[in-house]
Amino acid sequence: VCNGDGIAGGACDCAGNVEDMCGVCGGDNSECTVPELFTFTQSTLQAAYFFDTVTIDDEAVDSDDWVGAFNGDVCVGAQKWDTSMCNNNVCSINVMGEDGYEWTAGYMQGGNIPSFKIFNASISIILV
């Protein structure tokens, strides 16, 4: 494989590509379907929340599940929860703040604390 050298650590093919968050080798994160309520727009104001464990009834979530951050009912950040794609199995969710642009209306403001919800892909429901 790869002219006898093997595939480099972290790569998914001989060209050195890595899997995107959709699980596509060399992908650009455009081929996975984000759950409808877990869509958001990037903001210039962000805060990162880091997690080493996300569970449903004491069971780790599956790699097809999503974790979203919300300000009330407004999604302000979301991530497909494939810990193999995270740094040492510690994943982050970048939470968007209201930065004055109209598309960030309802996003987080100083002092707000987001709530987190899980989209369980195996049964297509959102858990609070």
C-alpha cells in the first residue's frame, strides 16, 4: 500500500488526505446532512466549548449523532460527534455570538450560557 510505505498516520489514503466531519476521505464537509434544527451561520464572535464525553442514558453517543449549542431555540453551533475526528478524542463546539450582523440576531451575548441538545441519528430525534 502506498508504494510500500503504508498510509501515513491520520490519513485516509496515499495522497495524505484526511476524513472530513462527514467521514469522506479528502472531503470538504459538504456531503453530510446537518439536522435541520442544527444549522447556523458563522459569526465573528465565537467561544469554544470542549467535551471529552457526551452520553445518552450513560451510553456514549454514536459517531453519526450531532451535538448542538442553543440560545433558547436558536442554534448557535453544532458538530457531528465523531470523536475519532477530534483532537485526542476531545471534541469542541464553537458557539457563535451576536456580532451586529443581521444573520447573528438571537446568537449568544456576553454572560449568556448555551444549552446543549443531541440529535440521535439512529432514531432521528432531538434530546434535550
